[in-house]
Amino acid sequence: MTTPPGAEGNPFNGPHEPRSDRWSDLDRPPLNAAALRRGLVQQGGLWSGVEVVQRTGSTNSDLVALAAAGKAAEGSVLVAEEQSAGRGRLERQWTAPARSGLFFSVLLKPTGVPVARWGWLPLLTGVAVATGLSRAAGVDTALKWPNDLLVTVGGEERKAGGILAERAGDDGVVVGVGINVTLRADELPVPQAGSLALAGAVSTDRDPLLRGVLRSLEEWYGRWRAAGGDPTVSGLQETYAAGCATLGRRVRAELPGDRSIVGEAVAVDGDGRLVIATQEGVQEPVGAGDIVHLRPA
């Protein structure tokens, strides 16, 4: 088996599939790590390295471990063609066929931004992903608070992506993104899932999609850091609210401790929390929980 270009001495390396397997689905060609590095790693830019592995358990877990070992710099990007133990919020599993989506993690070190504002990073990533996909795939996307990417398939909202942020040491955050790109109807893990292809994307070529998302993330992250993490000054709070499908909806928030709140989602506050107006006239901010979009009463 030939070692992929740039793989020698690479701390990101994982087990690689035989070449014949990599090309078994011609609608899903493999990513070219060298081409991605040439396009994304620029002098003075955010991205310091881009690595692609054929299969791993979780890119988030791998990148957190590399950061802890001092083997990953800010702007490191780790992409997997397939994940066997991808994770979403609340330890949910995220699985998909090889090369059917974009599964990647990035290491960010927002020095100069108060830690209290780091909670905006998943929401910032959601804005960046939605913006990048709109440009590169021509798909209208919406954000479900706090970290789901929604597309419309057959007139119904479907989840096509998710975001998971984890601390990496004292000074870093690893943000993982999973996006279903070419997932077909018979491959959907649950009926509520979707993909860019099923939503009518004009392009499902993962190379320009990944580049578009990462360039958008670099732009938004730079703007947010320059504003000291201020979501108002950076325009992040306003932009997130404009693209958030949860706002204005009747929702149920399932909270830790088996508690739940039902009401209308009316705002995302300065701390990135979802504000729910209950029938009792109370506006309650929710910082962590599972949000269910309810049908109008």
C-alpha cells in the first residue's frame, strides 16, 4: 500500500483502508490532503495544518489527545473519511458510511478572549458552517439551538449536521463538525436525518465544501477574536439569531435533573443561552439542554 503524500511522520496517522476500498464508491471519491493543505494553509492564516485519516473513532478525541501531548498547534484540522465512534451532544453516536460526509475537528486557542465567552464557539461554528455551505453547496440551511444544522427535505426540517465543542487543556477548545453530504434516503440512520444531497445541493464535492466551511470559520473566528469575544460587536449574536430556526418557535427544553420547560424561544442572550418565555410569563435562559421543536398548539 502506498503511503499518502505528507503522511510520513504524521502524528494524525491512523489505519488506512486498502486503495481498492477507498475507490469502491465512485460517487464518493476520497479527499486529497495535499491539495487541501495547499489551498488552506497560508502564511498569516488561521489554519496551520490539515490532515486526513481514512478511519478513526472520533476526530475530537484524537485532536484533544494530540493537543494534550503538545503535538497540535492552533489551527490544526483533522479530517476523517469515516468515524466509528463519532459523538454528538449528550454522548449520542454519530455514524455514517465512509466518505458520505465531512467529519472533522479543529483546534482553537482563543487567547485574549475571556473564558466566559468561549461558550459562543459552537454557535460561531454553526454560523460559519451555514454560511460556508450556502456559498459552496447552494443549500438553504438553518440552525437549531445550540448546535444542529437543519436542511429542508420534502418540505420537512431534517438534521444534516452537528457540532461538538470540548476543552483541550487550559488554553484550547476542539470543535468537531459532522455534516451529511451524500447520504441517501436508504442510508438515513433515523427518519429525521437529512443530507445536502437530499436537500438539493448544487454541489456535493466535499473538497470545495470543506474549503468553504473552513474559510468561513476562519473569517468568523477572526472577527470574534478581534472583538474580544463580544458577540454584539462582532455581529455574531445578530447573525446567529437571524439564522436560528428555534427562535419564534414553541419548544420544550429537556434539562439536567429530569426537568423540562415548555414555551416560546424568544431570544439568544449575550451568553449564548436560549431564552424561553413560559406560559407563566417567566423568561428563563437555558444554557444546556436538549431542545425539541414543537408543533403549534
